[in-house]
Amino acid sequence: MVFKGKYYDLLKEAKVLITDYSSIVYDAFYSGSNIIFYWEEKDYCMEQYGEDTKLMLNDDNCFRDICYTPEQISDVIEKNM
């Protein structure tokens, strides 16, 4: 299925959003979606960006579930639905 509307209209209907670090998370949260962060490659990505790179969201301040493996996502999807 291809969605041809505005992404915010889709977010208003979404029950769950799985994302890495995208700023779309704030729009989804505002519209009432539950958020699951999938950070399997976080350490690798941070190594590529360099040691001076800092993330606004991290393990200490993240406001939703964080998953590092596909199995973890499977465990939290039902909880977030």
C-alpha cells in the first residue's frame, strides 16, 4: 500500500512508530503514537560520525522503549499496540 497524503495525516492514524533517531518521532509523539527506538547500529553510526558527535536522545533520557535487536522489537510491539 502506498500512502499519497501528508505524512502528518498518516501519523495521526499510526498506533506505533519504529524509528532510529529521526525528528519525525516528535511529530508522532505529539499525535499520540507510541514510539519504539531501534538502535541496533547506534554504536557503529556514532563511530562513523566521530567522537565529538553527541545525540540529544540517549539511553539516559529517551522517553520510550529502546530496542537493539529485532527480537526486542518483537517483544515491545504488542505492548505498544
